[in-house]
Amino acid sequence: MGVGRLSWLCQHMATLSLRSQPSLLTQVLSSPSLHQVRWFKVHYIDRPAPGDNHRNLRAMVHYPEDGQYTVIPLRMTKLAGRDPDTGRIISGCLGGGAKRRYRWIDWFRTGPTDGTFLEERVIKVIVDPNRSARIALVATGDKLRYLLATENMKAGDLIRTSSYIPRIPVRAKEGDAYPVGALPVSTLVNSVEVMPGDGARFVKAAGTAGVVMRKLKDKVVVQLPSKKEVMLDPECMVTVGRLSNVTHGQQHIGSAQRLRWLGWRPASGLWQRKTGYHGRKIRALPPPKAYSPLKEKVPMMRLTLNSEAPSRRVIPATNRVT
């Protein structure tokens, strides 16, 4: 077949394919951003990534509709590693496990700022099936709430909470909560806040504790259990002491059935390449990380071109934001 005959045949087949889909051809050619759209496959759209939005992929807690705090164990729906919105499997190692209820932990230890204390009595220290550390049921007046129990906390203890920062560092007792700026250097802390009034974010696993390293002009440096350092506002609340259940990492599973009871599916059994991320390489610690409140969004004016527009098409045609 000659070259001319071959080129004529290709043009004829292209014409037939375009005639079979006139609506699609018209839509593509009339698109104002034809050369600005990046073509991608449909199944990649809205695909959640592992750890997206810090969601709990193990179970979904059904909180009260009124939003009021309660110490009554809450009902949970198991997700088995699936995204609650899309249903896609994000973590394939989760699934099954014994039935359990969720104990709502109060992460906000806020006390008076006039130098007085909020005293609470520990009613009992119990095992929480949803976390590694023990939890304590504390009471003040007619209010009950759950807190993370420290290493030596027991029923009948009195714990104090204060948000006042004195001129001289306080001699805190284990289980008490103070601003990190009110504690002396080398104090063991847990349930560390990132921003004042934002609730505990760091050091919440069993047997862990952070250390108050040093104080700068307007920041306090705290070393986390991972040896990383963070620079916190002096008003961030922390709990004094080490968390309970210190021997949690030394427990022996013993059988595959107990691992399934804990909610872990069997491993794939395939060989996986070791990256050396947890190897014996000596690496320099990163510099201390400082946290600041999120900046408010600047109000924007939205201008839409409807009737009064230039003769040529504007890209993008509508909803231009300035």
C-alpha cells in the first residue's frame, strides 16, 4: 500500500470516529480551557490517602446528638480500615476484634487563673479497651469525667488543676495540671497542648512522658518521647508525671487469635523491602518546631462577568476571583 493511500485511509477513519460522537467533539472544541485542563483518570478523583484528615479508620464513635459530655460508654461502629465517606479500604491491617464501647476522655484541663485550684477526687482507675494507657474517673461536685491516669495514680487521690503562672515555678505533684510555663525545668509531663485551650495533642500513649527542657523568652521547649523538641506557648496546659501502664510495650501477644481479638488482621506474608527508616543510623535531631494559631482568611471579592464582557472569550469564563 502506498504512502498516499495509507494517509488517506487514516484521515477517513478519523472522520468516521468524529462523526460517530458529534456531541463530545463539540463539547471538547468549545471548551475555553482546552489547553489548560490536565487529563487524568476518573478513578483517581477523591481517593483518600492513608492518614487523610487524621481519621480513625478502626471505628466510628456515635456521640450524643446534643453534644453534651457524658461518662456513659458510647456506641461504636467498626470501620475495619475503610474510609467512612467513600468506603475504600485505606488500612488493610485493621478489622474484627472484640466488641467494645468508647469512653469519652476529657482532653481539656482548664482551671482558675486567680491562683486558686480546681480539686478533683479520683473515683477509680480502669482499663480502657480503646487506648493503651489506663483512665481515671474523677469527680468534683456533681460532675464526672474521664482523664488519663498517671503512673502512680490510685482511687482516693486528690488532683489539682490551675491555669495560673506564678513568678516562681511550682512544685507540682503527679497528676496535677498546670501551664507549661509554671513548671520547673526537667519536669516530666504528659497530655501536652499545642495551642492554649486546644486540648491535649501530644504524649498520650502508655508509659510515655515529655520533658521540659528549657525556657526561652516567650516559649517553653518540651522534648517529646520521640526525642523531638517543640516550642510551646507558656500557657499551654500539661499534666505532671508519666502515664500509666508502663509495661505495655513488653506484653507478649502469644497467639494469632489474641491479635485478632485486639482488632488486627493477619499480615500479608510477603517480603517487604526495609527502608532503614527505623535502622541504627545516627541522625541529627530536627530543630524545635514552633506552633502558631491559623491565620484568618482575608475576605475576597468575587466578580462574575455576565452581560458586560469583552468580545473575545475570557479564560476562565466565569467566577473570576480577585
